[in-house]
Amino acid sequence: MDDDVLDDLVRIVRRCERAANTLDAEPIASACARLRKEAEDIAKASSGGLLGYHSTVYTEGLRPRGPGDYFDTEWGGERVSSAGTRGGPWVIYDYEALMTEIRERAGGVDVKVLDDAAETVREIFGDCRDELLPTIDALLAIKDDDAIKKVRAEVASLKPYYTERELFEAMIAGKEFGTRDRRAAAEGIRTPPHLKVILYVASILSCQNGVRELAKQAQYLVRYLQKTRKMKGKTVAKVDGKIFIGHGRSRVWKDLKDFLQDRLKLQWDEFNRDPTAGLSTKERLEGMLDEACFAFIIMTAEDERADQTKHARANVIHEVGLFQGRLGFKRAIVLLEQGCEEFSNIVGLGQIRFPPGDVASKFEDIRLVLEREGLL
């Protein structure tokens, strides 16, 4: 059971982290940022009212309020007119029309894409919590533990996200709103269009908080069980380690590093990343072997021989053997640049070939390999 428990927890952590990262990726992140920016710009034209039609009153043309622009929310706007007509600095706008205006100013954001992404994250939250709670209960059935009980209570109380209504009610909690404008008073408190967009974005992004907190609780359990019950899962070391990047002089390794770090949010290592003063090459390699869960060895055509064939540098070939010996052929993948000669140890084995200087063209293949091995 020890192996299964830790492995299940690690999978929950990784799944939640991946779900949270989807809302930081394109096109979701930029769409949310654009919507929020345009809504905040239009907020500068708002009357500031939250009662009834006051919530849809903005300056004419949606220009930012000037020093002399003041909307009297107590008495209402005697000089307020319908959208498109004149009669003063303040205009009553159609609610849906203004919402559409904000989306168009933001570049025609398709909110269905945002809704679908958020719904997927919420579903993952539910699936992972439904898996985590019975796992915790099984641990408590074996041995009563106050620390694990606390984790269970935290997990059970987590919210997957906050609705726009919840966010709005939290914002106005404890505030009093009054007016002598009978129409506005009768219509009650309403969310202004620009604020609705801002709260919509906040609600979408709040989905991250739920899965990230769930991942945090599951990760705590992993560490706690490792220390207190000496549990060792089959895949924990493999999943928690770093991805080693072996390379020669070519700078294509940095493209791979950026992909792993920025796009996939994975930890990486390479020979010269940390200061090696006082360490022999053997000691440094042994340390990286111990910490690695996976390795990509980039073989680029750098050394030309008498027969005019081009080969990878000797140190790179040496690293291939070391990491294949430690991690196995499925977890030590050679990235072979076209034009670089392969050597006998890798003929027919796990390798990904890429055009000269263009390892980025194989990022999807790289992602699929990592997914196959359970790192994504």
C-alpha cells in the first residue's frame, strides 16, 4: 500500500499543477489580461453608482471622468439621457451593449474558450479531491494522526473557485447604500457592466487557487509520509527529480531549457548550471545522476573527422552512456541533430531527430515522451 499511496498523491499533485498552469498559458492568460485592462479603463468613465440604473451610467463617449464630472447618486441624474443622445456629461448605457463593447475593445475575446478552460480546471479539482479524501481516510484507518486529520479538514473545506456573485458580495459586505432616487432604490443593487467583466476574469482565475491549494495539501502529505512513516513510492523519485540536459557547444539546448522551464514548468539541470569549483567532473556527474529523473542528451554535429563525418563531442557521448545506464533507455532520450553521426549504443534506441539548429520543431514529440513517462 505504501507505494500506491505515495504514487497516487504524486499524481494528484502533478495533475493539479498542470491544470493550474493551463490558465497561465495562451490564449487564456492574454485574453484575461486584455478583458481586465479594458474593463478597468471603462471604469474610469463610471458614475460609481451601484443602485439600479445608476450602475449603467457612464460619461458620454466613455471618456475618463474629468475634475468637474460628478454624478449625484443621492438624487440621481437629472441630466442623464439614453445612450446615443445628448443632454449632459452622463449617459445611461445598455447593459449588454456595454459588455459587448468591452469584449470588442479587448480584441473580440471568445468567452466560451475561457469558460471551457475554467470548467476543465474545476472538473480536475473535483476528480482529484474525490481521489484524495479516500486516500487520506485509508491512512487514518491504519493509524490515527492529528496532522493528517488537519490536512483532511483543509481539503474538505476547499472551494474549487469563487463565482462572480460571491466576489461581488464580498466586495460590498458591510457597506450601506442609500438614495432618494426612487427608481434606483426600487431596482436595487446591481453590478456595473465594467465591474461584471472584472469579476468574471477574477472568477475564471480563481479556479487556479483551488487546484493549487489541493496540490499543496497533497504535496505536504507526500513529504509528511516520507518522513514519519518512511514510505517510498515506486515513482516518487522519478517524478520529483530534475530533467538533465546534456549538450555540446551548440546553443540549441537553451531552447529546450526554456521549453521545459517556461512552458512545462519542469525543473532542469545541466553540467555548468551550478558552480563546480572544488568538484571533480566525476563528482559533479554523480550528483546530477542522483538528482535526475529524466535526461535529454543533445547530440549536435560539432567534431569533424578525417572521413568528413560529423560527430557529437566526446563528453556528450559519455553522458549518453551514463544516463542510459542509470535511468534506462526510456528515460534517457537522445536528441540527434540531422547531419550528426549516431554511434552504436543508440542505433535503434530511443532518439528524436531534429533539423539542424531547430530542436523547437520537436517540442511536441518531447512533450509526449514526458507525458508517457508520467512527468506531465
